Amino acid sequence: YSDKLRALGFKKGSAAPTVFYCELLGVRCVVHGDDFTFTGKRRDLFEIKRKLEESYELKMRAMLGDDVEDDKKITLLNRTLIWAHGSLTYEADPTHVREIRSYFKLDHTSKGLHLPIVKETKEEVAEGESELQPRLATEFRGLAARANYLSLDRPDIQFATKEICREMAKPTERGMLKMKRLARYLLHFPRIILEFNPNMEDDGIIDVYSDSDWAGCLRTRRSTSGGVMVLGNGVAKTWSNTQTTI
């Protein structure tokens, strides 16, 4: 498909080989597996579709836009995208939130929390840790993996999930308590909707904000690096990673 897109005037991204840009038409393309997502003017998109159909059998899921005949909502990989008045909203798959809450038997009568995690104190670190039984350890790993997948679309839980996943090698009772706290947070905040406005690319400037907690882990003295990448007024990427060096 790269050769086909290049023949249509697209240039391949230098950092990511699955992104393409046609400067002549102002059309962008992102490829994920066998899924192609294009942005551009309607007439240009239909022309590109026609030319791609010369080589491939295509199924167009939707065309989001402001025109009356355009689609306003689509679900991709259980993520919900909604187009409204020139803005695009993006919401994570709600299944993971339901499954995590269900494991701890949390419902509308349960107490939710405003913070997904609180840092350990020196006293808690000194107490030591008790490892989970094999069955519970397996269940903990499944919950941690589900939360980690959810965190791709939920910047608000990235730090909490990263800390939980650090215990996947040897799950502990304290790790399960962290997981339960995250579940209570998701009970209080089951949905986070990201909004991307039409003026995101007016200036073409990417702002990146980053920081570190300076040896925030009391057990290993390792730091956490966090950051947000913003294009216009839309969040394009966020991260929370444990640094590899002390």
C-alpha cells in the first residue's frame, strides 16, 4: 500500500512509516493493520477512494463531517468517535471500566474516589509486603493488563496504572489494594471524553510539557517521567514512565 499511496502523491512519514501526507491535496493518512483513516476535503477523499479501489477491495465504514450526508458517529475498536459542529470527541472502550469494577463488586451504592492512587509513605514501605496466592496473582495480572490497555485512552489513570503494572512480576496484597482504589476511582469517573477542535492545526506548533518527580519511588529511588504533547488545543499524546536509572 505504500507504493500505491506514493503513486497518488503521498509522502511517507520519516518517523512513523504508517503515516502519509499529500501536500498537494492537504490530505493525511494513518494506517493501522488493514484500516486506513484519511482526513481532507470530501472531493479529494472520494477521488483517493476511487483510485485505491483500482487495486483493493474497500469497505468505507464512515465519513465524518459537517455536511448533512456525513456520518456523525462511529465506533472503532469499541472506541466511540462523535463529530459535532466541527469538533471531534473520542471516548475509550467502556467495557474495561465495567469489568474492573465488576471484579470488586462495585455498583452505584459503592463509594467512589477522586484520586486513582496515593503515594506510599515511609511507614508503609517499612511494613514489608505479602505476596498474593497464585489464583489471586493471576487475577491481579489480568486486571492490571486491562487497566494498562484502558490507560492508552485515559491520561488520568496512566500514573496509577503504571505503578500497578510494576507489581505484575510478583503481585502483592498492597498491589491489589492499589487496583481496588483504581476501581473506586473509575466508579466515580467512569468516562473521560477527549475533544479535538477544528483550530488544532492553525499554527502547526506542537507544545510538549514534561516533568519528573525526582526519585519519587521510596522503594527503588527511581523517578517517574511524565509528559503531555499538545497540538493546538488538543492533547495528542501523554505518558508516565518509570525511569530506568537511579
